[in-house]
Amino acid sequence: MQDSALKNKTCLSGLSETELISLAEKMQWPSYKGKQLHSWIYKKWVSSFDEMTDFSTKDRNYLKENYYLSPLTLTQKQESKDKTIKYLWKLKNNNLVESVRMFLEEHESYSACISSQAGCAVGCPFCATGAIGFKSNLKANEIVDQILGIQRDTKERIQNIVFMGQGEPLLNYNEVVKAIHLIKDSVSIGARRITVSTSGIAPQIKKLADEKLQITLAVSLHAPDQKTREVLVPISKKYKMNELLESLHYYYEKTKRRITIEYVMLEDINDEPEQAKELADLIKTLHCHINLIPYNPTETSRELKRPPMNKVYKFKEIVEKRSGKKVTIRHERGVDIDAACGQLANSFKS
């Protein structure tokens, strides 16, 4: 459907059950029709009003004339040899965003990695999204509809959500929190299956803690010292390490939810044994686990390299032994289609 055809229509994806009931009542329909709309959108993932078989032809035609179902247009789709699927969506403002569906063999479940912004303003040098720069914030319905769009396409339910696609979620705070509530209440994915990843916007971490959402917070740390972190995560010049750590302790105290520390490993930059010791000492008193992410190559940062795996394992061993924390090495997915951590750049391989 062309953008001009949608101009005077209302998007139903992103409306809560209460809002859909209210909409039905405004149309002088029984309130149960609002519940039916909610079920068709969020439980059955329909892509057209014609699929809503418990509505009369007259009612379906009325819906088609005045409403539409999705704020996203699927532009491209690509599948990896490991069954990871990458989606490129066009927004109504013509910006592009990507999301990724991954199959987790160990849990026999599907996870969706979704975007909260088109592009990103943080500018981490190892991340392809940062090279795009910031384009726009996504609305809550554009965030949620990535999940619905994946389910419409695959006909398979998503069980876990990670806000690890394009953008810094906490720089689009209000829409992200609204989206989390929709994911919990309408898409029916529990809070404990939702992870929000941040580069470390300390004041917003505290604000998120006060929401008491029971989601998992993941923090892109990437260095144990302020100087190296300022190179790898430029926004840390504004939100210093001590302020960030204080906000993380606050988050745990408020939510009692263990925090994930993300650490992209870059050869000869942050992978030395001494840095492993520093990292262990830094997080020793924080209720967390550490996720080591061997660097995934991107076109925009060819000078960076992944450390050899024996060095990654040594780093893991030092951090585990010295901190007493659980340390994992992320299993990469979708590298062959640029769908892995740090690779989302709205570019598709043929």
C-alpha cells in the first residue's frame, strides 16, 4: 500500500486492548469487537483485514477504508546458513531499520533482536550501525511491529526479545518503555524474556530501574578503564565509569535482576590478561554475569580484528577465577549475512 493511501488512516498495530476496545465503542460496535481486533493482531498475527473471519464483510470493508495493520513495509529478507533471518523494514518516514530472528538450539526457541532507532548516535567504532549515524527514533508501534512482522512471515512464535538491534534504546526512552508494556501485555512475552541493551546512559538506567519492569538489563562495557572505554564507547565521555557503575548497583537494588555485562573482544585493544584482571575487580561487587563477544567484522572498521580464540578463553578463565562470576562466550549467529552483533548497517548481501 502506498504511503499516500495511508495518510488519513489509523494504524492498529501498537494499540493496546483497552485502546482497541475504546476504538470499537467509538465506531458504535460492541466492546467485544475491540477484543477480537486485539486477538487478530497480537495472537494470530494477521496481515490483512480479510483474514478477520469473525467480522462481517461490511465491517471488514469499513476497517480497510479507515485503518491499516502495520507501520512497517518489508523491503528485504535474508536467511543465513544457520537459519538466522535478517529483515530490512521501511518506516513511514522512509528510514530503514533491521531486525533479526535467531533460533536458539539449546532452548528450542526463537528470539528476535529488534531496533529502537533508525541508525545510532553513539558511534562505537566496532559497530556498523554507528557508521550510519542517527536518523530517527522509532515509535512504540514500529518497535513492536518488528516482532509481529517476523511472526507474520514465519508463522512461528517469538519467545524472547532483545533490544540489541539498531539504536540506543535509552535515548528513545518513552517509546521503548511503552513498547515493553505492549510486548508484555499484548504480544504476551513475559518481562523476564525481554532484554534491553544500553551503552550506559546512567540517568536513564536509574529511571528504568524505578519502572520495576523485571526485564534484563545488558550493558555494553567493552573496557575495564575509562580511557579505553571512551575510545570504544564515545558516549562514556559524558557518562563516566563511576557514574555508570553506581547506576548499575542502583538497578540491581531496585529490581533484584542480575545484570549482563557485554564485552566485545578486540585484538590488542581490550583483550590482555591485565585487562581481564581489571574487569574482574571492577565488577566483583556487582550482581552480574559477563558475556564476551568476539568481534564480528564490518566494512566500516576493517582495521579492527578479533582475538584468537585461545586468547578469548584465557581472558574468560582469568575473569571467572578472579571475580567468581559466570562468564560466557557469545555464540555468533548470522555472520554470513551481516546479522551478528555490531553488523547491522541496512546492507544486504546477494
